[in-house]
Amino acid sequence: MPMLLIKGFYDIKGSQPDGDTVHFTADDPAEWSLVGGGGGRAVEHTALGRATLRLDAIDALETHYGPGRDHQPLMFAHAARDELLRFLGFTDVQRPTGETVTASTPDTVPGFVLTRGADVHGRCVALAGRGAPPGTSGLEIDVDVPLLQTTVNHHLIVKGLVYPTFYRSLFTTLRTELATATKTARDAGQGLWPSDVTTTGAKITGLPSLTDEVVILPKLFRRTVDYLRLAMPLSCYPAFLAGVQDRYSVLSTGERRAGLHHIVEVTNSSTVRMTQLPEDLVFEDA
């Protein structure tokens, strides 16, 4: 799978990294213009080349979602964030007043990203690596499974600290490897998986149950938070999901769907569950 390689460094001071988002500065800021072949969505970056990465194919529990800055159970949200930073090479990360990093050791760490595009927010959607790059910056290289296995994306899946969340732009062989690693982590009871209730059923009695108790796929969390803020009965939730029109395919059946109401059900008036495993879904690119 050809992806653009960009060499640079990670710099987290003044930012709020989480388990799937981190800042990266390209050694050559002009290389951001090459993302997506020079067309499509642009990566937003500073004059010095600092941009935000959204890690491809994974989704960590939220630490601050939406205008209410709602979070999921912070034990796992912070575990993913801390493991991401540790893997990249940061130690002694200082956050004296909350999520914002004020200092770290070292100040920056070298690394590289492998990317094919940006999301609607101008973030570079990428596989993120540490240390010396495996090729020439500014050029496309072939990304195979062994290279994928060196990235923090794969590492966090193996640790069971994030959910797989696949988009159509991810090549099949890479998706298959991440799905296999997900199943291995879940079967071994790694990380968040023993607490996960995405497919077994999350009992939702109000917003605090989502923020402090249940561990579910972050995409389902975000949709549910948005709905609860409308102050409507949970029985109407499927109709809300139908209106949102998330577009995705179900790999096991080959169906293409619009709306999570096809795979989310509400039972006993307060329990929400997905009927498909996260790795069985491929979403249209955001």
C-alpha cells in the first residue's frame, strides 16, 4: 500500500494529546502540501510545519468530546494516551492543571508519519512511527504488515487500549492485520476489553453512566452523547441514528449501510448495544 512518508518530530508542549491524537512537526513544512497527492483536503499546519495527527484505524476513549468536553471512563482514556506518549519516547510528562501538557522529557522526539490524506478538521490521518524513517521523506513508500507493526497504531491495538475503527482508505491487508491483533487482544483480556460492553449492552441511565461507567466504542459514545443532550427518551435513539446517516459497510455480510440504527439496538428501555463487532465495520472516509 503506497503512503506518503514525512519525517519530523513529535512536540506535545501546549497541546492536549489523547490516545489517537498528537502533534507532529514536519522537518520540511512544504511536504504537507503533498498529502493526498497534492489534491483533496489540505493538512492544516503552522508556518513551522506543526500539524495535528489523527491516528489511522484506531479510536481511543474520549478525554474531551464536544462543547461539554465530555469524557469516557478516564482510566482507559488516559492509559491509551500515556502509552502512546511512552511508545513515542516521552517521559515525565507534566500536566499540572488538567489535560494540557506544560513540559516533557525530552522536549521533542524524532519520528515519521505515513499518510494518504487529511480529515474534515484538517488533521493528517496517519500511521505514526518513532525514530528514523524507513525511506525518503516526501516520497511514497510501500507500507506492508511488518512496517505497520512498528507503528504506535498497531502497538495500541496489541495492548488492547484502543478500538479498531476502519475507514475505506485503509488497505485490506493492513486492516486484516489490525483486526487479527484486535481479536488476539480481546481474547487475552488485554487493556479495556474485559470492561467493554459495546456488543453485550451498555446500561445508560444518563450522561454520567456514559462518562464514568460504561466502556464502549468511541463512535457509539459520541453519537449517544449527542442524543442525550437532546433530552429525549432513549426509545427514540434509533430514529436519531437513522438521521445522522453514518455510512459504512459490514464486512461479514457485504452490506453497505447508511445509519447506525441498522446495527444498534435499544432493549429494556435503557440498554444500548451494537450487533456487530467494531472490526467488522468499514466506515466511509471522514
